[in-house]
Amino acid sequence: MFDGTLDHGSRTPVAGTPSWVTLEVAHGGFATGRLMAAGPLEAHELEKLHHIQRPPSTKTRAALNHHFLGDAGREELLALLSSGCYRVTVPEEAALLVTAWLIQSGDTARAEAVLAEISPYLDRLRFYPVPSDRPARSGDGVFVRPASEVITSLRGVRPKPAIQTMNEAIQVWTPLYDRAVELLLDTVEGETPHLRTSESGELIRRADGSPIVEGGWPCRRYPDDWADRAWALLEEYKRERMRYRLCGKPERAKENFARLRGYLRRCARDPRGLTGRDVGMIRKILASFVTSHGAPGSERLARTRAAQARNASLPSRHELAQTLADRIAKHGNEDGIPDLDACLGPLTAGEAAEIGADPGAPIPASLAEKAAHCFEAPIETLVARRIVRSSETIARLLPALSAAVRANAIEPSELRGVYEASYRAFRQRRSLLLLNLESQVRFEELPWIAALVQVAGTQDDSRRDARTALVRAVRLVLESFPQTILPNKLVRELRSLATAAGERIPLVDELATDIFMGDFSASYLRAAQAAAPVVAGTLYERYYGLPLDRLLTLNDVEKRWYDTPTSPGFAALCRELAGAANRRRSGSVAWNGTIIEQAQILTTHNVAPLLDRLDLADELRPEFPDLARRCFEWICRRQQFAIGDWQAQMQSVKNSAYAWRHMILYLALADAQEPQRFLEWAELHLSRQREDFQVRFTPVMAGLRAIVAGGSFDHNGCDPVTGGRRFLGWTIGRHWLLPERP
């Protein structure tokens, strides 16, 4: 940063690098300076270098790029375009595919324009695709992670030391322990020692709490071969101990197995050295064993040991993970697996034989859940099966659907694949930290994509498909995760689909409070004005005290020095709604947060404009009461989590306030009688929660009741009659909803 190599906050933060180059971006939007299409040669590049001619002095990546610019290389690219057997991991890898098609089509002017843009980087960046054995899939199916990543994850499953230790104890040390007990029981004269128990099986103890030992006494007689058998067992223990070291229990001096081995050694050497105390201890150990497990040779002990042996012989999670990885690898590595259920069946006879398991052993649920990340299916199916559990994940998957829809506008069929692959790769780019209301790089700004604009169709079918996909995505997010605000990645995809559908829907991003500079682009004013007619006269307007008449008359969009149109009036309105009392803390992150939250309230953070422009409000009206209830249930759960970190506590309150805002909007758009019905249900639900949470949440519920009844909050967001408060996420100072500090 100091030497000018990196200029954070700019669209081109890496010196000498145009905006279309894919950058490595760290957390927070900071470019590291590394170019994602650069770096060491990859395996497919090294393989290709062995098959091309190049001058010895030519840099290797430059040699590969120049090869694909030649006649032979161009034919290879055209063959890849035709077959679809390639992958684009970063958008740059599609550039020469496009130029090859343009040259073949006789459009050399556009091809030369693309090459002029990329030629300064031919020695550094990959402008050619990754070859593949099979064509890339296209269509409705999406997956959270490619099969290759799931396979790597499964291969990384390691044996659990605790399980290995337990199995060693069962398979190695328990049989030796049983034999030691049996040897010493052979020396008993009289009845087998045991502990006195009641009819119900409970131990009967003396006054001092010690159990009562009954039966005969050990070390009274020794069969002729007894000493030889004892020494043989002790020697076998030594040999096994050299091989098996996981379980430390047999070596612990106070454990009964170690004690019995000591007594065996002394008895085998000279039993006359035993004291009465020693014999009493042996008798007690034998009695405890027999009472707990049964005597050696008894049916009871045999059943116990058989059950333990069955458990120990079960295939380990590690072994099953490797087997599952092998199964998935047979179906492919680069994409998802549509028939994943076929990979999750019980072990076959062959698989079981390889790992020493019983045929038919099931795949554990934890491994099946891990494998499910590569299941390829319609996104609704992934949500229903809880493979996708957040709107953020939907945002990550939606580009695959958007890519297919947008590619349908490309007339030449061979270009649809490269357009779709490029779009998917582009949407994997991480957003940059930008200042001065600059916008992120758009897909159409990539030189090779800009060259395809002239071959993109404008047919009605493409627009209809894009609108269908847009409606589908909005419904899915609202119905699956009604409490969550639309993340920026999702907003960008919705914006892209809206553009492809020819819909002019003003959508806005969530702004970062730590770099907020006090201005809002004109899109925020347009979004708020689009939301205003939807919420006018509803519970939403009354609850948040929105001056919608003033908002609708604002018309002050102006260009600033950085060429981004802004609305000073909208920014002033947000500051006013944030509260004049807070102005003494102007400029702090919390102050910024209060202003941004008011912008989110005014715009409904995209929900109302989407519902209105896509004609979804009437369609979803029967569902709004249920969506509101789910928001309330989520808030109750979230606010009762035990969270120690103060930052996590603040984030939890903010997320709960955002969910509350969605809840208010759903109630506002539902039938007129629904708010009162909701209040009755919510009061009952709240009464079932922890008492401390009920107390903390009382002002929130009182405030909602007051507004539903026709009341209003004062300028501080309070109802002086009931003590109710407007629930907002940002405050100056500690939030009043947080629990008391211990």
C-alpha cells in the first residue's frame, strides 16, 4: 500500500492490472496482489508443454498461449468448443476459445480487439481452458461442492484414536484378562467367589460401605500344568504389548488386569510368598469380575464378549469414508453426482471383504451428509433435503442457473457452453472493497464477453426464461429463509436475471458500516420509492414511522466528483430517521449503522420491489402469515443462544432485528386481520420460552401491540403508554435487548 503497488478501494487495486483480471481477494475485500490465472503451471499445462514446439527462450505460459493462437492450437480450441469437454475455472480461461470462434467466423476485427486487450498478459495468465474427459453438464441441476472436493474431504477422514483404543482393548487385552481370571479361578477351593447381592441385583454392603465377598478362596490348589499356563499367558502379554501400544489401561498399576498379572507371576514362581492380604485381594477381584460379567465359560460372559467383538469388528468410519470416496470417484470428479443415492447403499460383498466388514453394513449418516454436498439436483430439492441451509448458499448456487438462462440468449450453440462456463467462473470472483460508491466489475466488461454482445439474441423466449428463473429464485429464498436479508451475492444474481428478463427493478446492496462515507447512490432512492407504494398505509409504514409522502417527492439526484449519481435528500432523510439525539456520535461505526439500517427499512432491502414488480405479493399472500411466524420462532431461538463474545452478541441482535423487519413486512402484506391473529399466537409462543428472555422481549411485544392497536412511537421509538419500543438492530451504546452482564 505504501509503495503504490496496491490501491485498496479502487476497481483496479493492483497496479498495472486492468479491472477484468481476476484477483485473489482476502477477507474484507482486500486484493492481495496475486492474479488467479497466474501462478505455477498446473498439471494440464505441464502435460501440454510436452506436445508443442516452442523456442527454448520462450516463457512456458507464453508458449502455451501462442500455441493456441496458432493454426493447430486454434483447431484444438474449436474441437473443445464443439465437444464441450473443457472447464473454465477463472474467466480468463475462456478468452482464446472466444477468439478462436470469432476468427473461424470471419470476425477478425473483434478477435483482434480481444487480443489487443489480453496480449500484454500472455506471458503470465492462462487464456486457455482446462481439458476434461467429459462435457460439462448444463441445466437445472446444481451442487454445493464438486465431487472432487467431496472425495478429498472423505479421503481426509482419519481414524479416531478413541475408537482404535477401544477396539484394541476388546480384541487384544480383554481376552487375556479373561484368561487371567480363569487361571486364578482354577486355584479356588469351594464355591466361585462373588459379591453378595439382593434379589433385585443390587450390591449389599457392610456398614463401612465395602461390598461383601462370598464363596471359596483362591490360591488353595494348583493343577499340575497351572504354572506353565500362567507363564505362557505372561509371555503372550509381553509379545502383544510390543505390537499394540494404543491402550494404556493394561499397564496401569491400580487396574485389576495389572494386579492379576502380578499375582500370577508370584503364584507361578512360588505361591508361598503370598500373604493373607494378597489372597484376600485376589478373591475380591475375582468376585467383582464374576458379579459384573459372569464367570469365564458362562453364557452371560459369552454373550457380553460376543457383543463387544461384533462392535469391534464393525468397519471404522475411516474405512467407510475411503469406500464412499471410491464409489463417488467412479461417477466423476469435476461436477456433481445426480445419482448420489446409488453411492450411499450398504457395503457390497466385495467392499466388505476388502475392509474386513460384514456385507450390508450401512454408510454412517455423518458420511452420507458429507457426500450430499456433491449431490446434483434442482436447487429446490437441495433446500428440501437440507443440503442447502442458508440464503448465502443459494447465492453461491444461483449463478449456475443464471448462467444457463443467460446463455440461452447466445445464438450459436457452441458459444453457449463457453458463455455459461465463463459466467459461472466470473460469479466465483470475490467482491473488492470499493470506496466512493464505485461499482464492482460487470461480466460484460470482460473483453472476450463484450465481443459476444453482437451474437447475443434478444428473443422473447430468453427474456421469459430469465423472468421465470428470477421469480423462482425470489420465491425460493423468501419461502426457505424468510428471516434472512438478501446477501449481496444474491442481490447481484437477481439484478443480473432482472436485466436479462428486461425488468427494471431497483435493487440495492447491503453497505459496510466501517467504510460508509455518508452518501447513497441514486439506486437507493429509486428502490425506496419503488417500495413506498407497496407499504403505504400498512403496519410496516406505521411501525417504522416512515414519511413516505416526503420520500416520494424527492427528486434531487446529482452527480458527484466520482461520477456516481447520489441523492443527498435520501441520505438526509436516513440521518433524520436515525435520530437527532445520536448526532453527537456522528461518524462512528454505530452511527453509520443506524443510518444504513434506515435505508434498509425505507427500501425494505429489495423485498417489496421484488414482490411488486414480479407480481408475487398476491401470489404469496396466503403464505405471509406462516413466513411471519417462522421469523418470530427464529428470533426466539436466536435470542436464547448462549453467546459470550460481545461482537457475536451484537451481530445476533442485528440479525434478529432484520428478521423482525421481514416479519413486520409479511404481516403488513397479509390480510388485514392477520396482525391481530399473529399477536395472539406470538404471545402464546413467547410464554413457552425462558423467563429471562420473556422479560427482555417484553418491550418489543408491547411496542408491536401498540402499533397494531393504532398507536404510534415517539421520536425516540418508544410508546410512553405501554413502555413498548421499536425493535431496531443498531444503537449508540449497548443494545437494550442484550441480557445483563454477569
